[in-house]
Amino acid sequence: MSVDAYLWFKFLHFAAFISWMAVLFYLPRLYVYHAENLDNKDFVIRVKYMEKMLFHAIGWIAMGLTIFSAIMLIIAKPGLLKEGYFHLKMTAGALMIAYHFWLFYYLKKFEKDECKKSGKYFRALNEIPTILMFVILYAMIIMPFKM
């Protein structure tokens, strides 16, 4: 793979990751509003639509492009697999994928009006992607220079 192609895949990876993070940050916030306003039927209808569109129209695509571009970067530089910092990044990435599916679980619960979790629960849940993002940034920016 040429250097130009590598840089374009890196660009795509960063852009997709930022888009995916926006979904992972905002969707739990919508869940907070949803959980705290169950008695407001008009609001619930509106927030269900917002949740569904955010997750399906942006979330799946952004996650897919993040994973695809990561694979392309590994193909371009297979030596990355030998780096300790890269293993930390991949572990955090795998946890983000699991978190994505955890949010999907709650999306389905809210769609069926079966979610009984509180707004406080979703506020706490909303901290997980922040922690994972910091782990990834640390792995990519600090760790390579400490090794």
C-alpha cells in the first residue's frame, strides 16, 4: 500500500472514530431524557425517533468505517501488531464495540417501552466512552514514546 493510501485510510479512521464517538456520547444522553420523561408521550415519540436515527443512520456506519479503516491500517503496517500500545488501543476498541451493542440493547428496550433504568443509570453509563477514548488517546500519543 502506498504512503498516500495509508494516509487516506488514517484520515478515514480518525473521521469515522470521531463520528462514532459522537454517537456513543450523545445516545446515552438521549436515554437520560427518555428515562426521565416517560410520562410525556409526545416527547417519548420524538426521542425514540432521534435515538433510532442516531444509532442506525450514523452509529452503525461510523463504527463500520472505523473498523474497516483500522483493518486497512493493520494491512498497511502489520508491524503495528507487535507494539504494546497497539494492543491497548485494540482492547479499548473492542470494549467500545461491546459498548455500542450495549447501547443497542437499550435502544430495543426503549422501542418496546420495556426499559426501567433511571436517568441516573444512563448518566453513569455515559462516562464509559470518555474513559475508553482517553485510554485510546494515551495508547496512541503517549505510549509509543515511552517504549
